[in-house]
Amino acid sequence: MIEDEIRILLDKICARTRRNYSESLRQYNIHVGQDHALRQLWMEEGMTQFELSKRMGCEPSTTTNMIKKLEEYGLIYRTRDSKDRRVIRVYLTPEGKALQEPVQEVWRMQQEKMLEGILPEERLLLRRLMQQMHENIS
């Protein structure tokens, strides 16, 4: 059945993509998922851990563990909000900021590898179909 084949292909693509990203990110001492947390902070520093969780679509406990690791790696730091001491905000260190270009290059290279041999108009259709699939399951 075609639906089963599509599901299996998506599983294979996801698994292989995750392995490829994992291997590529290893040189920067970060893991898959941590790059997405950094991406959110590259776009907007100083958000709360809860805001970061929402933007990443993760459980707060998952985000907390990720933030602890990134802090141990010296890529981010946390500080209490000056107006509300209960709130903790997350910021990038200079080392975390310096990873933006190399990590984005990893993403670009991985995407180019995935889309190799696919024509520009096919890429547009693929994006539209994937957006619809995402909407269907959201």
C-alpha cells in the first residue's frame, strides 16, 4: 500500500538525516536538538526557558536538560530577570554565538545533499506537500 511505503520512507529519511546531522555536529561538540536550541537563541537571546520550550515544541524538562548541557559546554548562560527574580533568561556566550555560521553551514550542506538531483520546481512541490503533511498532523 502506497501510504505504508510513504511512512516507511519518511522513517528512513528521518533516521538517516538524524545520523548525518549527529556526525556533522559532533565536530562542534553539540548533539542533534541542541542546534535547534541554539538557533532559537541566535534569533532572539534572553528568552525564558519556558519560551524556549514552546518555540522548540519540547517539554520544559527536556529543554531544561538541554540548557544544562549547553551551559556545561560554555555555549550559553542563564541569569535571573532583573524585574522578576523568579524568571530565568537564557543568553549565548561568545562561543555560542561563534557556532552560528559553522552550524548553519552543516544544515545547508545536509539539505543540499538531501535535495541533490531534485529540480527546483520539484523542490517547491516537495515543500508544499511537506507543509501540508505537517499541518495535517499538527
